[in-house]
Amino acid sequence: MKSRLLAGVIAVLLAIVGAVIVVSYAQGADQRAVSSLDPVGVLVVSKAVPAGSSVETLKASVTLQQLPGTAVAKTALNTLEGSAGKVTSADLVPGEQLVAERLVSPEELQTSGSVPVPAGLQEVSFQLEPQRVVGGRLAPGDTVGIFISMPNGGLEAKPDKETVQLSIHKALVTAVQRAPEGAVAKPAPSASAEPVPDPRDVNLPTGLLMVTVAVNDINADKIVFAAEYASLWLSKEPLEAQDSGPRIMTRQDLYK
């Protein structure tokens, strides 16, 4: 009886030891596979980063990982030291290696992301939150509709009423940049200002965007006036978009 009991205990112990060995082997398999391929440390994007983000913002969105040397790009970075003052030249997606070409000076980003100004037009810039800029999905070369809204004074016959108008059609976007971190948009003239999102949260388009458009002198006047005393909203308006003519939207027009 005692011998059978002893044999059973030994069998259980052997099974436990065998299980531990199998688990340990499986856990170390990936490490052994990488170590046999000359592993190299490289920064890998862990969270989405929009173009124009500063290096300070980027630090929270990359991790140092060991990858097989044969799978690492020649210009891949393993540190952000020496990159102060630079910004990302394109949108970065999780899983991609951070290469040197993705970090440029703000001046380089502006130059590479701009388009020529048609003869007779002038450029004017303004800052807006992403929800006012088609969710931040604008690029140089796009054309936009520019809405101007006023809390009062838009109609002489009804000076106390709110008004909105698509005042400028198909304005050419010549540049789109992220405003400097800490920049605060001028609140729209209303009872309460919209909160400014934290520009360090890069999972969704956040922070302010600097949009530059090429327009004639009259429309430049309108944009500057609205940026100072009213508020702006943009739509992505391709050249073939329907234009039903000028109209001013008021409360009474909403349900017509």
C-alpha cells in the first residue's frame, strides 16, 4: 500500500515538474529566436501620432524594443536624444519603426506641406480646433468652404439674432500645421467658450490646427474679421461640390 502511494506522489510531482519545464521553454522561445538573429534596440510606435507632433509628445508614444537585426531599417532610431525641437513629418501608426526621416524641423514640415499660391491671391492663416477643421483631415491642396457665425449683428433687421453663412466657397488650403503646444484658441463670442483639448492626447486629433488658405482680398477681410470678432467653421468642399447660392441661416430657418 505504501509503495503504491509513494509511486502516485512521485508521478504527480513528475507531472508538475514537466509542466513547469514546458511553460518555461515556451516563454523563452521568442527570446531565444530573437537572440539568434542579432537583436537590435529600436524605437517602435505604440500609439498613433499625428504629423506635426513635437518630440516631447512623441516620447510618450514610442517604446524601445529588441528586433532581429535583419528586420530593422537602416535609419531606425533607438533614442530621441539630439532630436529636440523637431516634429513628425507624417502620421505615425502603431507598430512602425521610428526612422530618422520621420523627424524634421518645423520649417521643413511647413515647406514640404505647402502648395503654390495662385496669381492674384493672398494667404491668410487662422487657428481652429479639430472639430472645426473636418476632424483635422485636411491637407494642402484641398479646397474648403468657410462658414462665419455671429451671435448677433449679422442681420440689420434682426440685430439680436444668431446667424451662420457659408461665406467663402472652395478656398484653396496651402498649408496645415499643428499649432505650438500650449496655444489657446480665441473663444468664440458666446456665453461660454469651448474647452481646449489637451494637445498631448494623440489618440484622436487634438490640439489646435493652423490652417492657411489662399483667397482674394475681399475674402481675406472676411476671414480676419471673423477670426477677431466672430467664429469660423470649415467644410471640405471639392471643386465639384454643389453651390446653391448665398443664404444666411437663422433659428427660424433650421426646420424649413
